Amino acid sequence: MSMDWGYTVEPSEGGSEIMHALAEADAPRHSDKSAGKWVKDNLFNTWYNTIITLVFGILAAWGGFKALKFIFVTARWEPVAENIELFMLGLYPRAEVPRVVVQLFLMSGAGGLIAGWLKARAAATAEESGVEVVKTPIRDYVGSYSALVLFMMATLIVGADTIGPWLVLLGSILAAVTGFLATKPLANPLTKIILLSPLLLAAGMLTRVQDLNNQAAYTIAIIAIVLLVIVNLSQSLTLMLSAGMLAGVAGFQTLSGTGGLAWIFVLIAILPIGLELIAKLTERLPAAAAWVGAAIVAAALVWRATVEPTGVVTIVLAIILIAAVIPLLRGDGGLAMRAGGVVVLAVLSWAACNAADVTGIDWSDWGGLQLNLVVAGASTVLAFPIGLLLALGRRSSLPVVRYMCTAYIEVIRGVPLISLLLMGAFFIGFFLNSDTPLSSVTRATIAITMFAAAYIAEIVRGGLQAVAKGQTEAGQALGLPAAKITRLLILPQALRAVIPSMVGQFISLFKDTSLLSIIAILEFLGVREIVHAQEDFRGFGIAESLVYVAFGFWALSFTMSRESQRLERKLDVGDR
Amino acid sequence: MAAVVIVFFTLRWLLNNLSTNLESQGIPTDWNFLDAPAGFAIRDSPFDPESSIKSLLWVGIRNTAAIASIGIIMALILGTIIGIGRLSTNWIVNKLSTLYVETFRNIPVLVIIIFFGFALFTFGPLPVFSPTSAPDIITFPGTDVNLAIVSKSRLGFLSIQNGENSGIFWIIMLAGLVGAIAMWIWRSRVNERTGQAHHRILYSLGVLVTVGVVAFLALGAPLGWSSPVVSESGRIIIGGIATNDGYIAITLALGVYTASHIAEIIRGAILAVAKGQSEAANALALSGMQRYRFIILPQAIRIALPSIINQFLNLVKNSSLAIVVAFPEITALTKTAIGNGNPAPQMILLLMACYLAFSLVISLVLNIVNRRFQLVGR
């Protein structure tokens, strides 16, 4: 029995039926009719269809002509062309642009690695269950990515006045290809050379691009090469995932610096492979080794407690220690081993971050399209655990928990994002006890995260509901405790089912980041304010810059939504 | 249980911080500001700056309702047409509908709103409205009754005006509506009992129109037209329905944007109706029209309604973006009021409460509709 606020619509009610029908209808089909018959069947089969075809055909031709004439003849693209850096990066310090280049390379590499991991995982699963992997025809990729490519080409053609940006694009593509190839098992040395050459090219380019410090470039390149070679030799799925996430984290940190919380991201990135290694180690070591794990946690706790007795890390460590020691006393040392291992990994990542010591660019200085992507990504990542907890809380058997979670979800879903952003802009800082005021971007990110968490909670809840009841009952029959049933049986199935919806949520958040312009943050849309405040472009080319921004948003959202549809067909969520 | 305790203490900590901080900043924590004068005028509105914040919020709520009501109707009609267009076998209709959906679905609604503001008004062909420049006036052919006045900033349209006895007229019309509903129920029963054609729409409309015409003639024309005219000062429009560019831009933009989402829902719902249903209809030798009217659409509506209700709620929430075309709906007014020194926490709490109330009202009404459509015990 859940609280009914009257205006909610169950996610599984109708919505999933519609999504499934659409996914099926949009699956690519390729017909082989002759052209003449096709025209007759699809355009002129009845008298009224002939009229409709003629009317709409003329309208479409006229509209298309007008649009093309605007784009290629009448439009004045100077405001866009002269300010392309503003549109991409906002007021980001120009001297620090090489960091963005490194970030692009690393992010592309991460994308390649993750794509390769997804592919390898799909292949492994298919082999296990004895089904064939469905190959995506190349024309589907062309259909998805053409919008993105078009946008990048348009941006470069209009805005790039040197060869630099083209080289950056080329390097990013090469980095992505290298990352992808690294996940492929390769037999002979020749292919390995081919594998590495794009990477070397990319590394070389890193040093060529503008004035990036050569030493830093070589360090990044060498670490990347070593990592990729290990990935390639081991062919371990978890290593691919960890390497991909690590590259992504590194890309993010080249901009935001490695001080503060960076070690947590690094820890999360290396956690998959770390846990696998710990599990392997546990098998080989005697059971008593679990006490060593507990001792490591205890040592870390003592160390943190002397430095910062009431810090978050201290409290978390204390909770972990208690949680690990209780089963250990009963003879179950698994948790203590894992806890000890994770603490070691945490210390390692903390040490690594300290050693790297990159000072960051404060993200109130970030801007342009970069900021939209980062804020959307950061809010999705931050909101996911909150949303997951909210979704589980909404299904909790404790009424207090259930009501609190439901109230939060329903209130947030009932109000517009702009009201939360205004809250962020005017008084979110008042909730915190800090002396330094939060930057406007941070406040906006908090507001968007609060907003996204409620929506993600509903998506996850939909996924949880989609898991058949028999699964829970099967778990109970095996005598598993409720927490284990949720963690081992329900969540993996539920989360797999919600991946496409999560991508959809990211797209919608990405579009919603345009609202930041209302609270005076210079993101992709808001940059137009300063572009048209310039002497040369005051009241000039206003429509053109808006068209460019709209095209940018459109291209990215379109490509992402196409990819998510493909993902949905691939996972075939509806058919389960 | 531990989670509850943690959440409780976190909340207490947050609220403690809030009250301490508000106190130290000298921001009032009571609600007395609601009765204080607003202190600013609203664009294109007779709103008196001396009126209270309460009445200011009321203006905002009415303006939001004005966007939502027209926007929802527009989105539903346009969305249905395009959704069906996407299923058309005519290649050009199909592709144009797809182009429409894929374009508007993937552009932020804020960009679309700004675009409509620019395309229709800033760069549109309309004349400037000022004492020195005359707006375009469209008159009823052959007379000098103004149908509409259009310009870059102000617009006025012909409207119905209540005259003498209009109160009685509306009461009679209400009775007529009740009669029409009774007629509808009676014809449905006749149809169920005897199987003869019910012609419900015809009969009910007949009742309503007859009552309306008779009452109109008997009361001696209780309603009249109100035609928009430019005031003598040349600054505002008097009579008719006066509105401004911001309203037109936001309503059209939201209608167009939401339609792209509704179109996909309609298409998906029609596709989701099991194929066997369609084949069964064919086997019964129903015509194409009949198949849609009696077999596919009733089931498709049932599937689509919950998602369409969600889109309506989204439209209401998106109306908060009218701020960028300077239309004074509730969010824009709240923001201005906060800028004028009213306490932000209370104002934003009220703002959220308003949207929650809007959501509640809309979904209350539509959920009743929805319940009528859903099958019981499915």
C-alpha cells in the first residue's frame, strides 16, 4: 500500500507498452521493391493520397529551399564563427585550453574502452547462454551518428581558423579507436603495432597541440599505453571496465584538479577490478587472513581518527569496521577481507591523486557546451545512488521510510526544475553551515541532482516492478535474507531493464541544462548573451546564433536517443 | 531504522542551518510580507503596484492557467494529427511527421520558446506598437468591426461579452448542458435495449443548441461581441481579449513541443494495440474507418491516456519558462518579487505549492477520465 498523491501515473502503466511498441516499429527494416512500384505504393496509391502527396511535396520542397537558402546564402554566421570558443567553453581561461584537449582525448579513449567492454560482455554472455550475438549493421551507426558528425563538421568548418581543432578531432577519434581496439584479442604482432600506432599518433599530437607541457603529455601517453597493453593482454572484462572508467575520471580531473574528492572517483573506477583481485586473493589465503583485513581497516580508522575525529571518512570507516567484525567473530571473514582490500585501494588512490597533484580550474569558470555536458553527466552520476535509495525506500515495509521517500519523489516531480534552480540561486547555501559561499554552478548542480534523483527513483522503481515476483520467492526459497535478495537477485535484473530509460533521463537532463541560462550561468545557450553584448554583434545575427545552439542541442540529443533505442533493441528489454 | 535516524538528524541539521542563516541575514521567517504592497507594475496588465503580494500571485496563477489551458488543447490536437501522420502509408506525410517529431523532441523547450518569440515577433513581419506607429488591424469584411489587432508587442482578439441578463442565460445554458447529458444517457440506454442507432452526439448537441438559441432570443440578446480597439493614447488595446507577444510565443512553443511528445505516445499506443484485434475486425468485415473507430482507438486511448496526462503535467511545469519571453506567469512574478526584497524561501515554497496544486487539479480531473477508460480487473 503506497501513498497516492493523486497525480502520479505508475511508470509501468501504459508507458512501457508504448515504449515497446515504438522500439519494435522503429527497428530498421530494409525492403527491396523496385523504385517505380515503391513510388506507386507509397505516394500515389489512391486519389486522395495523390493530392496529399502533391500538397505536402510542394510545401516540403518550398520549406527545404527556404531553409537551405537561409543556411548557405542569407544567414550571417559571423557571430558564431568569431565566437566558437565561447560557445564551446564559455569564459574558460584560454591559457588552459590544452587541458580540454587532454580531456577530450581521455574521454574519447574512455568511450572506446567502455564500448569495447560492452561488446565483449555481450559476446561473453551470448557464449554462456548459447545464443548468437546480433550484429548491428553499419548503416544503423551511420544513421545514429550522422547528426553528431554533421554538428562537429559544421562547427569546425565555420569556426576553425587553424588546423589545430581539426587535429584535436582527429586525435579524439584515434583515441576512441585505440581504446576500442585494446579490448579486442589480437593474435599477431603486426596487428599489435597497428593497434598502438594510432595511440602513438595521438600521443604525438598531444605534444603538438598548442602549448601543452611536453612532460605532462608524455606522462599521460605512457600511462595510457601501459594500461592499454595490459588490458589487451589480459582480456579481462572487469579490467576493461575499470580502465574505461579510470580514463573517464582522469579526463574529468584534468579540468577539475586532483585535490579534494578526486580519490573517491578513482576508487570507484578501480573498484571492479580491485574486488575481482581481492576475491582471487581470498581463495588462496588462509581464513585467518581476514583478521589482517580487519586490522587494516582498524589501522586506517585510528589514523583518520587522530587527524579528524568527526570527519565523514572516520565515521564511514567506523561503520565498516563494525559491519566487518561482527560476521568475522562468527567465522565469516569475507566482508573483512573485502573491507581491508578496499581500504588499501582507497589509500592507493588517495596517494596517487596526491602524487599527481593537478590544480584544477574552478568550475564556475567553465562554460559553453562543455558545461552542459558536465553538469548533466555529474548530476546523473550523483543522482543515481540517491534515486536508487529513494526507489528502494518507496518499496520499504517501514511506513516512515516509505512516506518520506514518496513525499520527496512526488513533490519534486510536481514542481518545475526552474523553481529548484531559483531555490539553488537564492537560498540553497543557507541550508549548509559553510562560510565560503558555493559557486552558482555548484548550487545549480545540487538543484539538478535533487531534481534528477526523483525521476531516476521512478525509473528504478519501474525496473524493480518489472522483475517477476517469482524471483523474490525463489530467493526466499533458497533462504536468502531480504537484503541479499534485493542486492543479488532483484537489483541486477531491474537495473539492466532501466538502462535505456536512464539514457533517456540523461538526454532530458542535458536539454534541461539550457535552463541554467535563466540563472545567469554561461552555458551553451546563455553564452549568446555575451556574444551579442560584443560591439560587433549587438543585435546582429541573433537568429543565426540561436539556430546554431538549437542545432547543437538537437544533434547531441538525437544521436544519444538513437543510440539508446539501439541499446534497447539490443538488450531487448521489452521481451522479457 | 538507522536510515530514519540519519535522515531525521540530517533534516534537523539542514533546517537549523536555514533558520540560523536567515536570522543572521535579517530575512523574515513569517508570512506577513504577503499583505505588503508588491511595489512594481506588471507588463501589459492593469495590476496596481499598491496591491498586495497575494493579489500579485493570483495574477500569476491566472496567467499560468491561461498558458496551460490553451497549450494543452493545442498540443493534444496537433499531437494526435502528427501521431497518426507518422503511421501514414503516404511516404511524404510519414517523413514530414517524423521530421517534426525528431526535430522538436530533441531541442530544449527553452530554445523553442525563445525561437518562437524571435520568429514571430522580433523578426516577424508585424508592425511595432507605439503611439507613433499603427498596428495591423484586421476587420470583419465590409464592416469596421475589428476582428484582431496584431503588432510586435500587443495583440487583441474579438471576444464574447456578457450583456444584460447574461447571468440568467448562463444558468439556463447550464441546465441545457444537464439536459444534453441526460439525453446522451437516455440514447445510450435505448441503444443498449433495442439495438437501434443511438446518434448520441446529434441528439445531445440538438438539446444544447435548441436551449441556447431559445434562451438567447427570449432574453433579448444577453451576449454581445467585444471588439478590440487601440486606446486614444495609442499605448494599449481596449476591449476584446488583449494579450501580448510573450503569451502567444510561450503557448505556441509549448503546444508545438508537447505535441511532438504526444505524437509519439499516440503512435506507440496505436501500435501497441494487439495485431489480432485489427485482424479480428477485418474478419468481421468492418471498414477501415469502423475498425479505427470501434476497435483500435478505444484501446489505444486506454493505453495512451496515462502518458498523455504526464505530458499535460509537463506542459504546466514548462510554462514556468515564460520568464524568457517576459510573460508574467507565476514563476516570473515570483522571481521579480524576490528581486524586490521579498523573502526567497517563503516565495519559492508558495511557488512550488502552486505547481503542486495545478498538478493535483489536472490529474484529479484526468484521472477520473482515465478511470472511465481503463478496463476493470485487467
